[in-house]
Amino acid sequence: MLVRLLGALFFCNFASISYAVTTCDQLAALEADPLSASEPIKFADLKAEQIIAKCTEAIRTSGNKVDKARFTLQRARGYFHAGEAVAAIDDLLAAYALGYPAASFGLATAYFLGEGTDKNVLRAEILFLESYREGVVWSARGLALLYGEVGSDLYNPEKSILWENKFNEENN
């Protein structure tokens, strides 16, 4: 009887564990983030000033490493939208240092596009592969685009199709 009671309590506690949704999450959740706590917000719909303020507050008050990393990643989106690429890259690097899977995706995207940093397709490839292994399905789309870029050192149409198929299979 005691074992059943303890089991039930464990299940109830485990089932109730979830990420607390903050204003930072509601303003800047990233669709590619498997640990996202809120509905995703399209880049075009971001409100940079609000995101930077609310996510800075959430980072400052967070006592949880994963939440802090998520808030930092989301604040990076605000910085990118505001045209503050250096601050955005700094935030992506900080979230990456905290081990946040979607941060490696964000950095890979920045290196692939040359957004806020020099374009580096080899670094992008490594980071996309890393984030894919960490559960970021959208990294498959990044790899498909990376390998499909004509003129790139990594141009490989077969790999591009393979990764696009992986993305479509896992995203449906």
C-alpha cells in the first residue's frame, strides 16, 4: 500500500513538472526550440524592445539554468530583430555555454547566414549536426539548406535531399 501511494505521489509530481510560461516566453518563443514553453512567435512579429526588457528581467530573476538559457536565447531573437547582431551573438553564445540545444541551432543559423558574424559553413554544419542530435528537428532543415547552397564548399544535393526528407518526416 505504501509503495502504491509513493508511486502515485511520484507520478503526480512528475506529471506536474512543466516550464513556467513567462512574458519572455510569450513574446519570443522559437518554433525550432524543443524546450519552448509557449506558442512560437514569427520573427516578423517580434517586439524587440519588449523582448529585450522582459527577457532581461526573466534572466535576472531565474534560478533555473535551463530557463535562464531559454530566456537568453529568446532575448537574442529580440536583439536580432532590433538590428543589434553583436548582442544577439553574445546571447546565443551564453545560452550555448549553458548547454541549451536550440542555442546551437541559433548559432548554426547565424554562421550559415553570416548574420552578426562571418559566414562559416563548416562551423554551421558542426552546430546543426550537434543541435539535431540534441533534438532540434529544425536543424535538419538547416542542413538541407546548407548542403543545397550552390557554390558552397559543402554543396551536396544528395545530402540536401536526405536532410530535407528527415525534416519532413520528423516535423509531420
